[in-house]
Amino acid sequence: QAHLAESGGGLAQPGGSLRLSCQASGNIFGIGIMAWYRQAPGKEREFVANIKSGNIVNYTDSVKGRFIISREYDKHAMNLQMSRLKAEGTAVYHCFAGLLVGGSWYYYWGQGTQVTVAS
């Protein structure tokens, strides 16, 4: 079994910054893609950014130039540095990853961490 846990959410002012982290744990033999998604109140979950082996990254247009996704390969961890936050960034941010567990690949979701952008 494996598990994803997010941390680092909280309250930030518009224009401010927050850093989210996602820690994978369990019987993990490899990690493929890792990603961040978010779900605002009353809306569907949406893609924010992902990072693949070789540090190939992708961002949704609304966060390009403001968010940076990164991985710590030795720690099975992923981070999202969020800068110049906007009120529309208020959402629960979820970690997503493809994990090699017990010889097979599975996709996992974290429980999410709340990010609130307000003055």
C-alpha cells in the first residue's frame, strides 16, 4: 500500500506566496508522474501542474509564471511554490501520483490541503 499526504496550505493575501508539499510513503518502488490538482467550492477538480521523469513540467495557463512545481526524488516528495496568488486560487489542492507498488503501477490521490487567498 501507499499514501500521499499534502501539507503547506493555509491563508495568504492576494499577491502573497505559499509552498505546498506532497509526500509519498509506503511500499514504493518507483514514482512516475506527479501532479497537483485543485477544486474550488462548487467547481470541478482541475489540473494545475505536473512533473514527469526528467523534470518535464506542464502548467495550466492561469498559473504559468507564478507557480513552480518541483520534485525531491530521493525523498519521494513534490512541491508547488505558489507566488503572486490570486483570490481565484482559493481551493483544496490535491496531490496526484503514479506509484509503483508491489510490482504494479497505481494512481493515488492525497486528501488535499486548503489554500485560501483573501485580504
